[in-house]
Amino acid sequence: MRLILLGPPGAGKGTQAQRIVEKHGIPQLSTGDMLRAAVAAETEVGKLAKAVMDAGKLVSDDIVIAIVSERIDQPDCANGFILDGFPRTLVQADATEAMLKAKGLDLSVVIELKVNDKELVRRVSGRYSCAQCGSVYHDTDRKPAVEGVCDKCGSTHFKRRPDDNAETMTQRLEVYYKETAPLIGYYYAKGKLKTVDGMAEVDTVTSEIEGILSGL
Ligand code: AP5
Ligand code: ZN
């Protein structure tokens, strides 16, 4: 199963991807996570990406395409993968198609999570995650069962992203509508698009996605 989770910042792509990983045992390929790891490791790519990410703009197509192309060649991607946050431009979408075609593979489905801007800003401004395992939480409505302790790994260390502030979020939304939203029509025309109401409860969104995946 090779699927793309498509949606604006804060739509719940990472949250749902983690659940698909747990249920289906295929890896989550988040270009955002990969770039943040490169920034933390101060690699050449990380140095180039940091300022762009902090400003809420897109890292260049060449860089992210190279990262994904290398990642999907890893053995754990043999049975499928979830693309989270990639592709994000029409150039990246064409590159994805070319990458898969070169391997004789096909895309199973593109799941679009639809959420309105007000809710996106609310979600992103309250988001934090476990510094150890990456589990995602929210200040008001997605707290760990025991405050300050990660549900999944028991860590007590959490972090926030530098781009999760109102000003950068405005820029990220602008970029989404200009560069990424055209992919909705692109995949609709290819008969690959399924749209899910991302405003619903996390568990409801998960059930909707599972319904789509079980019908593949
Ligand atoms: P990236 O890391 O991909 O961020 P993003 O697309 O902006 O998406 P987010 O991670 O912010 O949101 P999400 O949809 O995963 O939501 P989440 O599940 O966390 O990209 C960051 C940057 O990297 C980009 O700006 C760019 O610079 C660069 N980059 C990355 N990929 C690139 C590419 N392909 N090309 C070029 N540049 C690239 O949920 C958000 C919050 O809401 C959480 O607190 C969660 O608990 C809560 N929540 C989730 N679902 C629900 C729900 N149903 N109800 C209530 N709360 C919910
Ligand atoms: Zn954890």
C-alpha cells in the first residue's frame, strides 16, 4: 500500500500517519520530520532548510525529491509507505509519479484531510510532541492521559516547533493554497483522490481512513 496524506498544516496528517503505521506496519515518510532531523544534525541540507522552514516557506523541490527518492529505496519501504507532507508542489507530484513508475509501482490512494483555517491555527498553536518518540499532543484537547508523561513511551520531555506560531502559520497557509492545493485537482483527475472530513474527532477520522484503506 502506497498512500499520500494531503492537507494543510495542522490538518492531522502526522497524527493519522502514526495510526496507520501502528495498524498496517508500513513506514511514515514525513519530509517535515526528515528536514527537522537534518536541521538538528546540522547537515548541509539542514543548514539550507532551517531559515526556509522557520519562515514557513517551502524547501526547494530538488532537495526534498532527492530525500524522498533515497528514502523509498530503503528495505522497510518494500511493502509500502505513507507519504506525509510530500508531494507539496506539482513538480514534486510529477517526480513522485516518475519515481514510482521507474520501480514498476503504482500509487494506491491520495487521502485529503479537509479542515478550515480557524481550526488549523488553533491546532498548530497548541501543538507539542514527545521529544523521544515524536507522539503528537495538543495543549487543550489532545493531552497525554497523565499530564506531562508521554502515553506511548513514558518520556517526560516534550518540544514545540519553531514554525508553530501565528505569524509563520499565516505564511504556511498561503503557501499551501498557492503551491499544494492544486494537487487536489491533479489527483482527482487521476482517479486517486479520496476526501475525508478532517474537522471530525481524531478517532472518527481514523475510521474514515480505515474504511478507504480496506476498500483498496
Ligand atoms: P511539515 O512538518 O510537513 O508540516 P505541515 O505540513 O505544515 O504539517 P503539520 O506537521 O504542521 O501538520 P499535520 O497535518 O501533520 O498535523 P498534526 O497531526 O501534527 O512541514 C514543515 C516545513 O518543512 C514546511 O513548512 C516546509 O518548510 C518544509 N517541508 C516539508 N515538506 C516539504 C516538501 N515536500 N517540500 C518543501 N518543503 C517541505 O496535528 C496538528 C495538531 O492538531 C496536533 O496538536 C494534534 O494533536 C491536533 N489534531 C490532529 N487531528 C485532530 C483532530 N481530528 N481534532 C482535533 N485535534 C487534532
Ligand atoms: Zn513518547
